[in-house]
Amino acid sequence: MKYRYVLVAVAAALIAFATVGNGAAQEIDVSEVKAGRYDNGKMWTFDYPPVDHLQDTYGLSPDEAWFEKARLGALRLPNCTASFVSPYGLVMTNHHCARGSVQQVSAPGERLLENGFTSGSLEAERQVPGLYVDQLIALEDVTDEVYAAVEAGETDAEKAAARQETIAEISARITDTAGGEEAGVVVQVINLYNGGKYSAYTFRRFDDVRLVMAPELQLGYFGGDTDNFTYPRYALDMSFLRVYVDDKPYEPEHYFAWSAEGADEGDAVFVVGNPGSTLRLETVAQLEYRRDVQEKAIVSLLDSRIAAMMAVYEENPSPAFLNQIFGLRNSQKLYKGRVKGLNNPVIMAKRADTERQFLADLERRFADTASPEMPAPYFDIIDELGRIQEEKREYAAEFSAFLAMQPASSLASATVARALVAYDYLRAKESGSADTDQVVQQLSNIDQDPALDRRFMTARINDIVANIGKDDPGVVQMLGGRTVDEVVEDIVTRSALTTSVKAADAIGSDALTMEDPAIQLISPFMERRQNAQSALAGLGAQEQELNARHGRARFEIYGTSRPPDATFSLRIADGVVGGYDYNGTMAPPFTTFYGLYDRYAANHLDPDGTGEWELPERWLNAPSTFDRSVPLNLVATNDIIGGNSGSPMLNSDLEVIGLIFDGNIESLPSAFIYQTEVARSVGVDVRGMREALAEIYGMDRIVKELMQHEMADIGDEVEGDE
């Protein structure tokens, strides 16, 4: 274990400057930094509910019925979390989770995204084509079955194939037992502890989902990109859907009632949702690779592609295109926060100490390497994972140069994507194995705005030059003594691959050759790209198996006292409502509508304002009964990550006190470590949602349904669960 102990020793010897919660830089001896008890987080699974932890921390003694209600009240959207909040199938989630649905149900001439949507009756609720929500109705541990199959394999490829085949068999078996897909059942085998454990989750899928209410984009995304991942915050990021069964509102057995009082500072709060992905079980070497290569390359890619998209948007504004940019800017800020966190010496010192403790605990418990409980190879996991990261680094230039360079990537130039397909086709044609019809069909699915194509193509060439080097023979061949702009102009002028129609015609008429300028752009690098992809795929397969062994070893030692990494599977995370040190002052636990209007006023007085804090007419002419002192947003210490958007914030009685929609900028390193000094989850306060529904949007029927659990407009028409 030389590699790991050397790394930990070096880390412990460093003296670093670190930024603390109030923004001041302080000299910290990282040799004194120790791992925290909950560095791996509090994303507890429903497989192993944290009964003892909740009792010890909050004096709460939840029983099986409490956890069942928490599980069945929560829902999973394809991209977010949601929850039942009434006995008539009303579903609460974020505005940004339903933004696409608002666009889908907009009739010609309507501007629902900008103007908002309110339904005055059940009949006015609009079905969203293709939208569904999943409810987790059963869990089953299938670890032994998966591992029996995996351990029969000899190579990494055989193990991976056995795992995939066994998971498919388990899913099919449980689905059939539950009545099949026609019964609305979906089964997913969830990987926990990096493959240390496996659970089969059975979902009931509801596929008749209708839009009930969504505020204006200006309110749902108030503050825009500037306020994204920040706090104090003033966003009404909420929307409401409804589940129907047999064309009638569904009556769930379990739902989360809305609290009338909301929460106070210091109150316990529970977030039930589907966090997407965390990396807290990764080794220090894996995190260092992300810091130096992977995440760094992703930030560079996003920076250049967003700049290209913004240039195109400014020339031809489009709400749908702007929505795509919003999503990418969210990712951009997220990955920049990750890189910053991975460059924080205190965070890395904590992860190193966690690793040191793990190795020491492993040795103490399984000192006898012949123990049948813990095979000897478990002791080599950290070093083997370190070796793989070093080998991956050998392909860092290729990884960065060719990132997102594949036909299916939304960040790829369409012309370059067609060139990749055409290159493979012409090579296959030489060997007599080309399928012309299939290639023509594939090319017909690759399209893009010509202006964006051109800018993405320029960005791709710059990626290659920056990472491979201007003196590389392949780069010299690609440029041919020309500037990047001249290369792009030549392709746009002469290539047969600049549109899908031209590409199909060229292939159909047998006119396409390797001399096409778009193919000439990529041909110097195709072998190098393929070799790098193959090598990284092989190393990835090895890493996957080692990750599973690592996860299994951690579970053997720590059991369920530490939750597994997030996997977009249902979790419950505990925390407390609370402000934090912020720029020499305190960020308050709550903000109010007064702050929203203050932001508007300040922006309105600024002649160079971005428009991110504008307010729609109905908000500028709010009724006199509207109370601006009502809390709008709140912060808490709950452990969240992407995928938790739309998660309900609940009190100990499982009543809604808020709605998760973001984290602050200090929470972005939470992919790697859970911290509570200044990291916070950000939610919409239940009181602010209620005030807006009643006073601004006139949604009294929804307020009555939420607060009194009544629906006067349907009366006895509603039937029970089918």
C-alpha cells in the first residue's frame, strides 16, 4: 500500500491557505484536519432507514408506518423529484422541473412559459404528453444473486456481462410477478455502495399526468443565472401537476399535507427525494484525476459551447433555445464549483483522512488475510484504483480534445458528427461491409442550426489544438498552414456534409470520399481517438469492478452507519433550518417577498440591468391583501444534490414546510463531501407558496385542496384507488 500511504503523508505535510465561511483566507495546517462523522453524507436509503440516528439526533422515534408514508408520498419524475400533496393526486415539484411540460401543453399563440399557467377547474388541467411519475412501492435485496453471477466470471468483461445479464433477469422476474408492464409496474435494480449492495426497486408508474399550475418563468427562475446556486434567494420555483387514473384524479393512500405554520430556525427538516449522483466513496486518487483532468475538461467544454450558443441566441432569440442555455449554465456553475472544491486543501485533507481511517479499520478487522470473511485482494483496492488513475492520465490530452465528439452529443458540431459517421461508412465500404441505407437514416437524424454548427466546429478545432498541441503532426495536417477560421470556412464552402440532405445525396450518389474537407478535419485523429477510447473503456471496466469491491469492503466494515452514494434512487436526508456566516455577516434562514421587490427595484433603477429580476404585471399590481412579509425562501442543512430538485421539505409529522429547488454556491463540492458549516440546501417556503397561490394567482381551489383536503369542483365524482 505504498502509493496511498505516500499520498496521505504528503497531504498531511502541507500548509495551505483555505477560505472559511465568512470569506476570509486563513492559514490552516492540513495535517490537523480530520474527517468528520458525516463526511459521507446523510442520504439514507429506505432499505436501511436511519432509525437509531434519528433517535440519537432529534429524539424522534419513527416507526415502519412513518417511513412507509415518507416513501409512498414521494415520486420520481424522469429528471427530478415530486410528491403527492393532496388526497386527490395533486403533485408538487419545481418550476424548472416542469418547464418542458409547460412548453409541451402550450397551444399555438400561447406564451405559457413567459406568462404562467393557472387552471380554473379540473377540466382546464392539461395532459402532458409522455410525462410520467414513479412511486416506489417495494424493495428487495438481491445482492447475493448478483454477486453469485459476477464472481463466476474470470475477466472484468465476463463479470460486467454477468452482472448486466443477471440484473436484467431479476428485473424481468419481479416485473412478471407484479403483473407485468401492463399493470403499470417498472422494476429497476439499484446499485448501492458502488456495487457493494444491490436492491430491486419496484415502481408503480402513473402515465396520465396533467399540468395544474406554473408561475411565470420570471418568478420560477427569478434572478436568472446570476442568482443560480446562491443565497439569499427570492425564487418561486414551484409548479403543480395532477395524477389521473382512468381519466379521474387519483386518490393516493399517502400524501404530504401542508403545514399551516411552516418552520422556525433550528427545526428539524427531512428531505425525501432522488439525489442524482455523488462521489463520496471515490478514493483520493480518483478525486485528483477528476480535479486535474475530467472535471477540468468538462468546464472548458461548457465554457466554449455556452459562449457559442449565446452568440447564436443574440442573433436569433428563441425561448426554447434559451431554455437549453439555462440548463447548460446550471451545469457550468456546478462543475466550476466541483473543481473549486477539489482544489480546496481542507476538503482533500478530509478525504485523505477518511481513506487513512478506512485502511486502518480494514487492517484491524481483517489482519489475517486468509480470513474467509474478507479476501486478501481487498487490501489492494486503494493502490489498484490509484494505478488506474495514473494510466488514465496518459490519455488526458485525448480525453479533453475529443470530449463530446460523437454523433449523439448535443454539444457536437453537426458537420463533425456527420463526418464521424461518414468516416466509419467509407472505411466499412472499403471492406465491403457498409450498410448504405442505415447510414443515410443515421445521418438524417443529425441536424443543427447552421450558425451553431459553425461555432461548434470552430470550438472543436480549438479543443484539438489546445490539448494536442499546435506542433503535433496531426494538428499540422489538419490546419495545413491555415487559421482555424479558414479551415471552418473551407468546410462550410466545400463539404458535402454540412446538411443531412447533402450528406445523404453524396452517399447515395457514391460521390462522398475521404477527401471531403469535413472528413479531412477528423481523419488525422481517428486512430488516436479510437485507441484512447478503447484504453479508457478498458480501464473503466477495471475501475468499475474495483469500485464494487471497494464499496463491498466499506459496507463490511461500516455497515449502514454510512449511507451509500446517490444513484437517483429514493433517499431521506435529515437536517435543520438555519442561516450561516456569509461575507462577514449572516445569511438569514428565511427571505421574504420584501426581498423580491427590493431586488426588482434595484434592478429597475439600474440602466444596465440584465432583466433577471424583472416582475410580471400581476406582481407589480398585487392586491392590498398580499403580505410581503411572508417567508419566500429558506435554507437548511439537508444533504442534497442534483435530482433532489422538487423534493418536499418535511417536518417530523411529515408535513410540507418547503420545496427544495437549489443549493448555495458553498454546497457545490457536496458531490465529494457533505458539510454543514456554510453549505445549505435552498427551498421555497410553504408559506410563500400558499400566499402566492391565494393572493397573486387566484388559485383558491388549490389552496383549499392543500389546506382543507377538499375539492368542491368535483365532489363525489372522485373515486378511490383502482
